[in-house]
Amino acid sequence: MINPFTDEYFMKKALQEAEAAFDKGEIPVGAIIVIDNKIIARSHNLTELLNDVTAHAEMQSITAAANFLGGKYLIGCTLYVTLEPCQMCAGALYWSQISKIVYGATDDNRGYVKMGTQLHPKTKVVNGILADEAADLMKRFFAEKRK
Amino acid sequence: MINPFTDEYFMKKALQEAEAAFDKGEIPVGAIIVIDNKIIARSHNLTELLNDVTAHAEMQSITAAANFLGGKYLIGCTLYVTLEPCQMCAGALYWSQISKIVYGATDDNRGYVKMGTQLHPKTKVVNGILADEAADLMKRFFAEKRK
């Protein structure tokens, strides 16, 4: 039997969130958190609407998933996010001890890899899933902003 | 005329917040944000009560100050926090472009300095203000936890 719950499957859901951000004029980044193939959090960047630099997609999903689980540690969970997390989000993910992070496009300027942010030693990372789709959405957003 | 608004003056307010965290059984870290000698945000660590790793004192104050100001950038603001910020909080402060950070005790294990987190180039940092008081509160907290 084919397993429908691939990383691509869940990243498509995160991309839908990124598109929702795009439609609101927010930098288009979306995230979801999954446990046992069940989506327990969905969010997209809301820094403009909320006037709040902490309102990145990942931060909202971390809070929502912990609320769902009734505990602050996200052991057994996977975060899917369309763009590589920043220092802040990677730092929050460190504290959460999340089991897996899957991201799409890399952020060569402000991504956690270049910035040297440490994740929890137990956290596995997969990247490049639907990266072109995520990057295209970002490019389209900034092209429209420049108009 | 003597200026009453010293770094010690404001750090005492942050310490009061840390004591409030202590009384709730939270790791005792407190923070305030000041602009033009006016306190516009006060907060203390609430990670246990809220079941949320993102509920550090600094994160709450960043959100509250931006809400007060009606804009997400904290230019002209100073954060007073009793303990050296972690990666997550330093990453949030980076995005906020806050003008000044004053912290008390250092965190040699998980502080942003050791972790190599980058602050915004325009952010000035002062440390060691009422550091002994902040560190004593932390030691007292963990000593009671071990009982």
C-alpha cells in the first residue's frame, strides 16, 4: 500500500498557508506541525497584521501545537515550513525539542544555518522539499512589492 | 540634578518581574522595555503556566512594546532583562532592531553570546547590571526545585 503521508504531502499544506500569507500582503511563509500523520497546528506569517516581529509562522505553530498537546515539548512532532527558519524560530525549536524539521527553500541571508543557530541534538532536519514552489512564491511577493 | 533613571533603576523593575515568576514556580527571569524613561512593557517567564517554550519574558515584552507603539520596530527602546537572552530571544531582538539591551546575569550554558546568535548591528549591549541579585534568584529557585 502506498503511504500518502509523505513530506511532499504535508509541505503542500504548509504551502497553502504561505499562499494565505501572500494574499494578506505578508511575507509568504507557512508552517504546519504534524504528529502521527495528524496536523495539529497550521499558521502563516502575520508580522505585518500583528505588528509583531515574533509572529513568524513557526512561532505560532509551536505555540498552537503545545497548546493542543497540553505540554511544551514537541517530541514526536514534525514541523513543515516553506522557508528555512531564522535564528528566533530555530531557537524556539531548540527549546521545544521537536523531533523533525522539514523545510522548503533555503534562506541564505538570515536562515539559521548561515547564522549558526543550534537546534536540539535530537532534532532531525530535511530540506529542499517543494523548495522551488516556496522560493517562487517569495520571488513573486517581492516582485509585486517593488512595483 | 541627579538622574534617577539609571540602568540600575530599571533593572530593579525587571527584578521585581523575576520575583513574580519565582513566586509562580517559573524560572525567575523578568524583563521590561523602556522608551524615553517610560516603561511600556513588563513581563516575566511563563513557560510553565502557558505550556509554551516561546513564553520567555523577553518575547512577551517585545510583543507588548510593539503593541503599545503601534509598530513592530523597537527603535529608541531599551530592554532590561535579568538574565542574558537565549538564541530565540536574541533572534527576536535582532528582528526588532531594538536600540539597547541591558542584561543582568550571564547564561554561560544557553546565552546568546556563547551560542553565537547575532543581534542587529545597531543594538548596543550592557551587561552585569544587578547581576548578583539576578543570579542569586536563579540559584535559590533551582535549590528549592532540588529539595
